[in-house]
Amino acid sequence: MIHRAGTEIVNWYLLEEDGRVTIVDTGCPGYRPQLEEALQQIGRTIDDVEAVVLTHAHIDHVGFAQALQDQRGTPVFAHQAEVPQATTGKAPKTEGSVLGAMRHRTGRKVIFHIVRNGGARPPKVSRVESFVDGAELDVPGHPRAIHTPGHSPGHCVLHVAAEGALFAGDALCGWNTVTGRPGPILPPPAFSNSMQRARASLERIAAIDAQTLYYGHGDPWTGGTAAAVAEARSREAEG
Ligand SMILES: [Zn+2]
Ligand SMILES: [Zn+2]
């Protein structure tokens, strides 16, 4: 089963199988206190958590991964191309400017939210287990990683076939995190490494057989991957 946690700005997830739990993304650094409550809601405890899997290594997805690794020794997984950012906190260049994003009310809200929640200093993880495109991860829920670069170089979506679910990370968003425009939509250039690669990755997402998309930002989409991609293509991301 899948449980959504976080805030109206940033989502993170619990993926549970046979009483064991994988955390998919860890929100903002300041979200650490949310973990116990989220686990309680599915009748689990911290002892049931076996792994963290990151869709990508942006501040609002690496979140409390290091805190958890320090406290519990929890392994943290990311695609091999995402390891440099995950371990150093240094983000690759983006196509748009964050200053430009600040001109939008939604952009300011998102940035201030992340900063207020421990994101002023980018989080990093000292030990990251890397995986490659197509890998089925040996963690609860057994997600399969599909490399969908663009938003960041090692971005992956995570397919959980048994749940008919896809963790979309920021390959697609429920709303544009700069302009606030509703999705499904590509994330804005201000927060993305290569819009061209992000567009090309939509092809891979459309080919995945999953009904529900769980975004890093926004409410889940239940209309299937192909329709989500068609909608995203009809909207050009801005901001
Ligand atoms: Zn991101
Ligand atoms: Zn994000």
C-alpha cells in the first residue's frame, strides 16, 4: 500500500509491503517529525522502515534522508547519475532563474516554504547506494526505476506494478511550482536541468502501465500514464 505524507507544497510517500516500509523521497529536511505520524497512520513504526529511495536529489526530496541514516543506518538509494548531487548537495545548473521564479506568487511560496523547512542549506547524504535504469530495487514494494532525466540528470520514476502505481517525482507535476498552473505539467525551467530531456522522458513515462501517478507536488493523478503525458504535452511549462 501507498501512503501520502508531507504538506500542500511537497509530498513524500510510504510504500508498504508485508509490514515492511520503503520511504519514497523524504520531503524537506524539516519534515523529519512527520515520519512517526505517517508510520502510525498505517500501523507501522520506525523499526519497519528498511530503505529510502530517492526519485532525485533536489532539496525538497532528499529532505531528512541523512537524519534517518544517522539515527537508524537506513540505506538511501538513488540513480547513479544523481549520486553527485545527493552526496554533495550541489545542484546542476537549471535552465531558468530562481530569481525569476520569485516574481511569481506561487514560486515565492514554494521557495520560502522549502527555506523555512530546513532547505536554506541543501541536504546531502553521506552514503548512497546507486542503481541503474531498469533496476528492480530489493526493498519493500520492489519499485522498478525508470531513468527519466531532464528535471535532473539522474531523475527516475518508480514503477510499482503490484499497486498500478508510478512515483513520478518531478518528471511530471500536479501543478507548476512557479506559476501555479494546474497539471499534469512538466516542472518549470527555473528548477529543471534540461527541458529538452524532460520532454523526451515523457515518452518513457507514457509507455509505463500504471493508473495512478504520485507526484512530488500535487494531488495524485488517477487517469493513467498515457493521459497524464498527453495533458503535459498540451501545456508548455513556463517559469
Ligand atoms: Zn525537483
Ligand atoms: Zn520537487
